[in-house]
Amino acid sequence: MKTNDSYADAPITEITPQLTEGKAAVLGFQHLLAMYSGDVIVPLLIGGFLHFTAAQMTYLVSIDIFMCGIATLLQIRTTPLTGIGLPVVLGCAIQSVQPLERIGGGLGITAMYGAIIASGLFVILVAGLFSKIRGLFPPIVTGSIITVIGFTLIPVAFEDIGGGNPAAQSYGDPKNLLVGLVTVAVIVFINVWARGFMRSIAVLIGILVGTGIAALLGMVSFTPVLQASWFHFPRPFYFGVPTFNLSAILTMIMVTLTTMIESTGVFFALGDLVGKEITQTDLKRGYRAEGVAAILGGIFNTFPYSTFSENVGVLQLSGVKSRKPLYYAAGFLILLGLLPKAGAMATIIPSSVLGGAMLVMFGIVGIQGVRILQKVNFNQTKDILISALSIGMGLGSTVDPQIYRALPQACQMLLTNGIVVASITAVVLNLLFNGYDSSR
């Protein structure tokens, strides 16, 4: 087993026996491109749902990009308390979109950021315990949860393809449907027929092509870019001082637990890739880094952050398993986050284009969950029931949240989040039917 110190930046494929600074910078930019589109979607979705102005959206996207760089540094640089020390990139947790929209829309944006800070503190406090209870999350549980994460977000993608606001007169306009369909088609074409680096940035290319066509159709305004300043510094509590609501905090804690489960899988996948055994100590440091990043996200009014699984594919593609490119990626993200015009560029992307990209991305997340479930022996009725009920409860709570309208608000906040409902159902049923898996 390699220690963190011996691992450092050492494992480099024989194809690139020496990693120069220039090559490391190019590889770092590749990591940035692979995660950029998936990351900016989160602030665009939440900011759009909360009806942010163009200036607010520009700030939100820019500071989110900046915080992605900070969060990545926290994770790749090991300290006695934080950092798993693997070549990872951190970005906004996509599963937090729906619950944050519900919190922000129902209780206000300050309650949203208070819940993010509290959930980050929770992660730091339970990191040690969570690293010891992997037996709660066998494939039947993680597969069901990840399946629900993907499929419960599909309606969001469809709504955005239509224009983003069902109440708007332009909702469902043929132009919206056209650019959404073109975005999907470009992403599919590149994934099927392109090779190498082009395939790894298929979503980004799809968004660029879709936005270009939308611009030709008169659906894009460059006013936010022209009005944005060239440079700014992050400001704590830009949208207001956080407030702390118990139901909102409990909701975000449940979402954070699902994020920790997902990150655990990515940590082990990366460990296998770079030839490093992942210990409980590594897991604790990895969880704590994400907790600190969430607290900073709440302070600077962005979002919780988690390890991006997309970048595992970039590592496999390049064959370079060093952390050095990731330091460059983090640096690029921080630099872009200080340039509001770069952030404003993301805000001009039409909702229908984002919807097309999300349809593909969220569908793939759901299928990843299905692939994990392939490891399960479904000859046993109890495993069929665990998966069927957890997925059914998760999707049902998402499709018809009004079923809980007679319950107290705190219960509604938890139960109207399909991801939370699926997670609770899967863990409880698995413990009831299969017990605790001490071999994990």
C-alpha cells in the first residue's frame, strides 16, 4: 500500500514519463472543461428558480466557480484533518438542486444558506462515524439511491427544454423544443462517434452548439456579459446573513448523507485507479474536506460541494494519475471565478439548451445507479422489494409532493424530496431484511 506521502504526484503512466508544467496545465484545463458545464448548471437552475436578476446570476455563477477551485484544493491537499489526497475535482452536488429550490422558495434564500452551513458542520462532526458504517450502503442501497437521484431530476430537464417557466406564454415554443433537441443530438453524436478528449467534453460542446443556434434564432442576449465588470472579490453573505430553520437543516442533512454515499463510491474508484488503498482515515479526511467546503459555500452564498465522478473518466482517458494537473485545474477555477464576465457568459445560455444537456446528464446518472444494481442478486424477493419500494417512494414523492400537504411543514420539507425519501426507505428496508454488512 502506498502512503499519502509516497503517492503525492508520483503515479504517472509510462506514456508520459515526465509531466512538465505545460502538460500539467493542459491536463488541468481538460479537467476543468469536463466538469464546467455540469457545475454551472446548479447555480443557473437555482438562481433561475429563485428569479435572480442578471447581476445576481453573474455573481452566483462566478463565486460558485471560485469556490469549486477552493473546494478542490481542500480535497487534493492532505492535512491532518482534511483532504483525501487523490486527483479529484469538486463541484456543486446536483442532488441538492431540488431541495435547495424548495427551501429557498418556501423559507427564503437566507434559510437555504443557513441549512448549507449546518449540513457542512454536520459532515465534519460525523465524518469519523460515517467512515466506519460502510456496511449500511451495499449496492442494493447505493444503486437505488443513485437511480432516484438521476430520474427524479428528469422532470426538471423537461421543464427547462420547454422554456423553464410553465406559466410563461412562450413555454413550449417550437424554438425552445428545437434548440433543446439539437443540444441532445450533438451530445449523443459526439459520445457515439467522437474519440478521446472530444468525447469527454461532449456536454460542453452540445451546450455551445445549442446556444449558438439559439443566438441565431434571437433567443440570446449578451447584455449580462456587457454589463458585468471585469474583476471582483468574493463577498461573505452577499445575499444576506444566513438564518437557521430546523426543517431546512434536516432536509439538507439528509441530502448531504446521500452525497457522502456517492463520494464514497468515487473515492474507492479513484483508489483503484491510482493504486492506493483507501483507509478509514482517508475517508474521514475526504468527508471533512467536503464539510468545510459546504460551510464556506454557505458563508459566500454558493452551494454544497461533492466529488465529481465525471473526472474519474478524464483520469482514465489521459492515463495521468498525478495530482499536479488538479492543482492547475483548481487555480484556473479560482481565476475564472474572479472574472465576472466569464461568469456572465454562462448566464446567457437559454433554459432549453440547459434542459437538453440535463436530460442526457441526469439520464446517465440514473443508468449509473442501474449498473450498480446489476451487482445485486435479484433472485431474492427481499432485494427486489428494497429496490422497488425505495425507487417507487422516491419517484412518487417527486411526482406528487402534494400528497404530504396535510402534514407539518417540517415533515413536508423532508418527504417532498424524493432523494431523501428513497435513501431512508432503502437503508431501513435493507437493515430490516439483510442486516448490517460487516464485511464492507
